[in-house]
Amino acid sequence: MNAYTIDDLKTLAQRRVPRMFFDYADSGSWTEATYRANEADFQKLLFRQRVAVDMTNRTLASTMIGEDVSMPVAIAPTGFGGMQHPDGEMLGAKVARAFGIPFTLSTMSICSIEDVSEAIGGAPFWFQLYVMRDRDFMHNLIDRAKAAGCSALVLTLDLQILGQRHKDLRNGLSAPPKINANTFWQLASRPRWCLSMLGTRRHTFRNIVGHAKSVADLSSLSSWTAEQFDPQLSWQDIAWIKERWGGKLILKGIMDAEDARLAAASGADALIVSNHGGRQLDGAPSSIAALPAIVEAVGEKIEVHMDGGIRSGQDVMRALSLGAKGVYIGRSWLYGVGAGGEAGVRTVLDIIRKELDLTMAFCGERDIRNVGRHNLVNPDVLKL
Ligand SMILES: Cc1cc2nc3c(=O)[nH]c(=O)nc-3n(C[C@H](O)[C@H](O)[C@H](O)COP(=O)(O)O)c2cc1C
């Protein structure tokens, strides 16, 4: 693929994917200030370059929640992945497996838990769960994730209510797309995408349709999702979910040291410092700015991961330097899959791996597990 940066892939994706789905990925809530800060704040952290140190035999291998990873980068759960490219989530899981990194499937994915499991020959992956009012359906999802051999449950805590994203409203986003005067041209101007979508039968939220009560058809789905996220979610819910799941549990969406302490006390295996990619509370700090205080508060008690704004291996290095044990890529993988399906995701991971490896070497490190604040000239520049 003719792409050297994640930005190249973003440009390619924009050319190939209908506007409503490209914009769905490339948007934040309200003014998008937090979305922009997630990316921009990384640039403020400067590396400490070292010279004349042995740079041979480098390794990016590490662990996340005790699982071996070829680099500490996981694919984040993202809705509508299979609308960026046919069967997008199945392709993402395949590539992640080949790379030896975790793939996290969203509740709101197009391909189902069972589709992804089949695509990777029953190998383990991670599943992300939303807390929903329909507890029977949550049990159904947890049990299906168990049956598919998922090795971690990522429980998202920052979507009790839905942030407003103006572009989605303007574009008339839905899966599958509803045809009207607004959406017709969005689709007609991407004929290759339309044609490719005829090659798959996966066009809607397959974790939900046919599994949740009262979602037999598509007309009921949009109202179901709007009503299902549970505004009463509490730490007690985490206890019963942990119990029913019985495996590794990761809590996603922590931005505050006090919440991080509660997460550590809940007995979860890891937390993810995340503002949902700037898609929920606009005006919240960037994830990378929130990370150090959380590491300081709970870094000894629970594994701390982060996501938000990672667009290069250099950003991965910065997050690890500030104490993250692992990171997740959301939009980066979506741009890759939108730009070129399986090859696009492979290109994303190749770019990130290469940039991370070279940056680590320039900083005088040979083992990613030794990276820390000492690799930055100004580790406190983002202090809140
Ligand atoms: C298009 C899109 C869809 C998302 N869908 C979900 C989701 O279904 N569940 C979830 O927990 N997080 C979801 N997220 C948030 C991501 O998991 C992750 O926190 C975020 O994308 C990280 O920021 P980045 O995109 O800048 O890497 C979504 C993010 C994007 C961009």
C-alpha cells in the first residue's frame, strides 16, 4: 500500500468510505476540543535522545493483563467497523492475531462475536461490553463471549448516556444506511464501496439483531440503542458482571484518580484511561494529560492502559513513557480498514511497529519494558 503514515491511510479512507461512515470515525462530540487535544497533546512530550548506546537486539515484546503481546498495542473496540469495509472486524481480528496483539470487538460491531471467532479459527480475542438496561441481553452477550473463548472482557463505563456528535446527525448515520435524498449522494459517490458491500451479508449490528428481545428487525434497532444504555450504572454492577464473567476484566473510560482508586478496589485486572476518543464529554482533558495522575494513584495496584489520539508509534512510546502498560488504537485501525481492508490494517500495524521500534532505539532503549519517564525531556509538561 502506498502509505507511510496513519494520516496517509486517513486520506485514502476518506476517498473510499461514504461520508456518513468516514465522519462517524473522524468526529468528536460538540466542539471536538477534546478530540483535537487527544492528538495535539502528544506532540508536547519531547524525547530524550541518547547516542553511543548499543542498539542491537531490540524487543517490543511485552504483556497486557498477563497475555504475551508482540508490542503493547491493542485494537480498541469501535462500533460500525464492518461499515468501513465489508467484514471489517473479522479482518481486523485476523491481522491482529497474525501480529500477536489483542483485538477488542465492540458490542456495536457489524460482525458478531461468532463471526469473528470463526474468522480466526476459534482463537481468543477480547470483547467489549456496554452496561444495558436489558440484563438478560447482557447475560446473553457475556455467555456468548465465554463460549467463543474470549480471554478478556472490556467493560465500558463512560457511555451511560450518549455524547452528541453533530456530523452523525447531519449525515443521517445508520447501519445499514437508509436511502433518502441526503444519504443517496453519500453512497452514490462511493460506488466501489457499495459494490463491495454486496459481497457480504453482514450489514447491521449482528451482536444484537436476533439476540436482544424486541429487536427482530432494523426499524426497532435505533430506538433500542438509544434506550438501552443504562444511566443507572454503578460500581455494584461491576461486581455482578465480574462474577458472571469469571475471567480477566478491564474497565474502560477512567479519567479521574478517584475513579481509578474505585476501579482498583473493584478487583478488575486493568483500567483504560480513556475519554472515548473525545466522543463523550467534550471539554475533558486529553487522555495523555490524564494518564500520569492515574498512574501515580493506582499504578501499583492495577494495570493502567490508555487510549485516545494515538496516530504513530511515537505516540505509543510517549504513553508508555508516562506509565501506561499498554495502549489501544481506535481511529488508526478504522482508517486502515477503510483504506484497504486487511492490507490496510496490516499497514497500520507495520507503521506503528516500525516507528515504535526506531523511537525506542533513538532513546537508547532495547527493551520496551524498560521505557519510562526517563525517556522524556519534559514528562511533566502536561501536568493538570
Ligand atoms: C468510530 C468509533 C467508534 C467507537 N465505538 C466504541 C464502542 O463501540 N465501544 C467502546 O467502548 N468504545 C468505542 N469507541 C472508543 C474507542 O474504543 C477508543 O476509546 C477511542 O477510539 C480511542 O481514541 P482514538 O480513536 O483517538 O484512538 C469508538 C471510537 C470511535 C472513533
